[in-house]
Amino acid sequence: MERPLTLPGLILPARSEAPPRDVPGGLILSGREVTLHHPFGFTRFYRHGWQSWSPTGWVELGAPPVPIDPPIRRTQAEDPVYAASRLPGGSGLGALESGDGRLLLLGALGIGARVEADGATLRGFYEEGSGEWFAGYSDEETVFARYAELLGDRLGRRGHGPPSRVWCSWYSFYQGISEEILTAVLDDLRGFPFQVFQIDDGWQIDVGDWEPNARFPSGMEALARRIEAAGFTPGLWLAPFLVRPSSRLFRDRPEWLLRDEQGRPVLAGFNWGDFTYALDTTHPEVAGWLVDLIRRVGGWGYRYLKLDFIYAGALPGARRERIPREAAYRQALAAVHETAPDAYILACGAPILASLGIADALRVGPDCAPVWNNEARARNLHDRSGPAALNALRTTLHRLWLLRLVHVDPDVVYFRSRDNQLTSRQRAYLRDLALITGYKGTSDPPAWLDREERDALRIFLETTPRVRRLGRYRFGLDDREADFSEIVAV
């Protein structure tokens, strides 16, 4: 039904299934689909990416998006259902600039929704079923804060208290980790005020076969005890919704794979030199296997879990249990939390809205590699989700409104000169963004740092500035200003 929608300072025609309800800061609309007829023409649209690595930011309306190429890469960067859409769209929400400093925001108050825009309409729809929407018109800080408050009321809030200070093995040793290497780093970290020592990819036999490989002869439990004895919380990387064809799980349990309507296994991307596939987390045996895995890891002593590539649990497919795909993902993530209620969960490669209220922290940008720009991938493949400091900064900056709901992980900060192409100014951008989010992580082994770099790392870990937002890309950090405007425009 079409009716006029009255917001403070704006009246516009709208279509929804039920009359709007007034709430502080805007209106609540209901229906599977709602459409707002806006007067702003071809303005700029806030495009919110589906999962952690999906590009997020302001785009110009008018020109159709250019899909990421090749298509298999889209699965790891975008929601594959909409990756080739001809309209700019966002996962769960979208907003338009009015030209007078205010935004018109339309945001779903549930999961499994999309918002698209053109020069005349802002349209939202749920993939399945019906739900509620928030429509607000105000300055950017106010309208996003109100939307976040309503989302939190419905989906929940996590990430209470200050975020962790984390040392992670990935950006120094990548998959080349071993018990010997990590033990040496652990000894060198004594005296640094880290809270978590997180073992990343490379400890397992294979993705799908979650047991220690030959480089960890003492086993993961013994290493966790050693981490604990050094004064740190043991952390471990897992990709539990994903499987590689080389794994024993893939060979022995083909019936556990998520399949499409034609019965073909659903591709989850290309990584580790091969295609990867998604598990059907609604299959009762997969659900039981997942619970057993989390119990085993918890029994080893790991209380900080980095769950990666978990968008695989929300890919489209013909599931054993016929429920919406993001509901299936949320059900599986909730099972992890319920199995390990005291563990801290960092969700990476994660559908953003569907993770709220369950994950303690969310990676909200691509991997922050020790290079500034993944220019070839952006230019040739139209993909700004590739590992690069600039990509991580840009996407994270546009998701800081999530700080009201969850810990926001901007990924690692670099202090080292070794194996690092970032300039001192580029490294300063990373440090400042980490100070803004409060989530402080690095992969720099102390042995790779000179005295000045070690001092800078220690100061960074010990510093908690007062943060004030001065503009979209400008922040006050105590008595100085951090301005990211220049890099966002690149």
C-alpha cells in the first residue's frame, strides 16, 4: 500500500504492507518489501557489504556496478546472490545523501535482507518471509546510532568491556608456523602487555581435518598450557564451515556438503591453491560434528576463537533443513557460542548483520597485508576486497557505527621494517584506526623489531586515548586529530 511517509524534515511517498509506527529518530515499517520514493536524484549511496571483506562505503548512483571478475572470486568478496546486480545495493541497509548534510537510511531489523537504490527509489526486501525496517532522516552520526540501537534490541549486543590486545601468527609466518617457532615468539613476548596469543592458519592437518599436523608434535593442548603459563589467553584459528577437497572429511563425508538444487557441491571460493566447499550446517551429523569440534578445542584450552571464512555457512544452497540461508548460518554460529559460552568469538569472513548478538568481535574489512594497495586486483578484477592496508582501512572506516553493537576488529597494525612495504605514514593510519576501535593486534615478532619499533609497540598497547568523532573521516584522539579523508578518496 502506498502512503506518504513523514520524517523530521522530509515527506516522501512510500510503499509498505502496514502503516508506519513512530519511534524516536524515525519510523518502523513492516513487510517483505518496502519502497521509499526519494527526491535526491543521482546522489551518493551507502553500500554496505555482506561479509567482513566485502567493500563498504559511499558510491555514486547512476552507473551500474562492475562485477568482480572472475565469478569464483565474487564468492569470497560479495554475496554471490547479488554479485552481478545491475543496481547498487547493500546487505541489510542502505542510505542516501540528501545534499544538506542529512541522510535517508533504510535498514532491516532482521537478517536476510537487501537494500537497493536508484535515482528515484530506495527499496528494501527480505529474501524470505517478512520483517521490520527502520527509516530515518538525520545527520549521519544520529541516524546510524538510532539504527544500531534498534538492531541491538532485536539481534543482541556483544563485545562488552574493552577489546583484547592480540598477538596473531598470520602476518609474520603465514602457514609456516610450527611449535618451535611459536614457542620462541611466546618467550620473546614476555613483558609486552598482550592479552591473547592467537595461533592462526597452519597448525591443522587440513581445512576440515582439525587435528595438529606434524609440526606440532606435542599437540595443541600442551601448547595452550604453555601459552597460559606465559600469562596469555590461548587463541586458535578455525574455518569450521569450510572444507578442502584434499581433506579426509571431504573424501569420507560427501553427504555433508552443501549442494545446489541440481545436487552439485556449492563452491565456497578458491584458497590454499584449490577450490573450497561449504558444509551444510543444518545436516544433523554436521551439527553434531561442529559441537564436538568446539568442545575438543575448548578442552585443549583455547578460549579465544578466530572463526574464519564462515560466510560459507550462509551461501545459497538446498539445505537439509529448509530454512533461510542466513538463519542457517546464525543457527550454526549460535551452536558454537552455546558449546563454548565462555570463549571469546572473533568472526572473520562473516556475514555482518547475521553475526550480531553472537560474535564478540567482527572483522569488518579485508586482510591488512604489509602492502598499501592491491592495485592489480582492484584494476583488473574490479575487486577492492584483496589483502592490502588501504582496503582494510577504507572498509573498516565505513563500519564504525557497529561499535555500539560489537567489538570492531580493524586487523593488525605493523611496527616492523622487515618484510614490510608500508611507509611510516601508512603505518600511522593503521595505528590510529586501531586506537579508535580499541581493538589492538599485531603479528610482529619482537625479534623482528629494533629498539625504537619495540618501544612504539609497547606505547601503542598501553595507550587508550579519548576518542571523539569530528566528521565522517576525522577523529579526535586526546589532543590531536586523525584525518583519513585523503586515503578514502583514493
